[in-house]
Amino acid sequence: MSENLELMGNIARAIVNSGKMQGVEWVEISIVVTVDESGEASEIFGYAYDEKGNYTAVAPKLREIEQPVAAYREWLRQDGDKGFRKILFQFNRVSRKVNADFEYENLGRWQVTPKNVDDIIEQLRPNLGE
């Protein structure tokens, strides 16, 4: 297994094993984690999508996911690079497919507001099925 897949697997396991996920019916999940300049996780939110496509706002606790996110960020960083400021992590628990996208500059990317909440929910929908 590649180191990239191992690190992404650690993030997926942290999400699946989170106490916040107990009782939530989901097939796919998207989690956005914001990190500060020092690399510490400072904000998290996400949506779980069930097999019918319905969503639930949900996210693990920061302390449950900050270590695997920090390890992945550090692994991706190049010399002299500040590293990503946001990661969008997507996982399908049936197909076991994962996807990650990163933001390095625009902290407003994937930011939820009352005006854009429906658009963000759809924009973050993983669609990683088989």
C-alpha cells in the first residue's frame, strides 16, 4: 500500500470510529478541516450522505481527526511550503474509495453561509460509488 493511501486510510478510520458518527446512517461523507498556519486543526464541518442521497450535517471532534490530518499535511508539504490550509476529505464506506482536495490560499473556499448552504452541500457530495 502506498504511503498516500495509508495516510488517507488513517483519516477515514478516524472518521468512521468517531463517536460523533454513532447512529448516523451514511454511505458517503465529506469533511472539511481548516488548519492554522502552524498546522493545527482549527475548524471542522461536514456532511454524511445516506444511500438515498439525503444528507446530515456531521463531523468528528477536532481531536479525533487532527493527528491524521496533520500527518497527511506534513507528508504532502514540500521544503519551504506552508502546507494546505484546508482539506476536503471524501470517503465512500461501500466502495472504499477516497478523495482529497486541498486549499492553500483561499480560506473562503467551502465556507458555509446561510446564502450558500444548499450549494455547498451539493458541491461537497462525494459521488464515489462503485
